[in-house]
Amino acid sequence: MKLISESLGVVCSQLTVRLSPAAQIERRRRVLDDTALVNEIRTEVSELPSYGYRRVWDLLRHRREAQSQAPVNVKRDYLNTVAQMGGLSQLDVAKWSGRAKITHNRCYDHQSDRDILALAREALGNPEKSAGHVASLPPSSLITRDQFAELKILTAHTTDLGYCAHDFSMLPCQLHRDCSNCDEHFCIKGDHVRECAIRQHH
């Protein structure tokens, strides 16, 4: 911050950075060599009749565009997009980039909706990349929405022992975590994983 304030010719107290208590991550940020950028800023400031933080960055951006150079933060945008496409969690991307908040990641994520959809489809189609109940279901056990509607079951969710068809919009479950004694709980014959869970339960 001191280097930037000296380059702009302003007192450091005029440049403020608002840090929240969760900004401990920023202190562990990678040290980057910004010597060339600082020299560019000094050149811009020396040529200006007046100075301003936004004006300097605008001038830098316009000059780089005119010279067909990469913008100042293009490397950061690229690395963040690669990290997002590689499947790194939002928290890990924020820590790696030295950001105070996870919500700041979205400014640097340039994946299109199609890219995200392709990643999801690839993960669901590849059993090595998918996890949870979806990974354990054989493809033949999935049914269409129309077939589900014909079953006359309004809601359903999986449990450790089978499937619960209780309608939680009417009232909460009266037998919470006691699925084996519930009339609205169903077990499917031949499901070995849940059969083992039932045997361990009793």
C-alpha cells in the first residue's frame, strides 16, 4: 500500500483498505513482483496534471488495449478460471488468491453456463468422478418424472434404510430417525447396501 501511495503521490491514509475479521487470509498472500507495474504507474502519474486512482487504472487499461497487451489482471483472471474449471472449491480458490471473502471469486470466474453444465454432465456420467447416492444407483433404476407421477407419491427422499414418502409440507415427521417403524418408509428388495444398514440397525 505504501508503494502505491508513493507512486500516486498521496498520503497512505487517503488510500484505505477495508478489512473484515475474516480477512486473515490476505496476510498469507503470495508475494508478487510488481516492479514493472509500479514503474508504469509512476510514469502515468508523472504525466498527469492531476491524479486519481481510477484514472490511472483506466489509462493503463486503455494503453495496454491500444498496444494489444494483456490487461493488468488478466493473469489472475486466467488462473482463477483454470482453478474453477479444475474443480477447486470456492474456499480453496479464495485462500489461494488471498481474498477476504468467497463472494469475490465470482468476479474472476469466467466459466460459461455451458462449461459448468458440461462438467456436471461429465461427473454424473463418470462413476469415478461422482459421489453419494447418485454414484451408487445403477442407471436402470432411474425413472422419468411421468413414471414417478404415476406412482401417486408426492414427495420422496432417500434414507440410510430405504426411501421415505412422507409429505413434509403437511406436518413434520412424527417418527424422526425411527424409519424402521414408519408406515411411509419403503425398502426395495435386492438393495444390498440398505439391507446391510437395516441389519446393523436392528
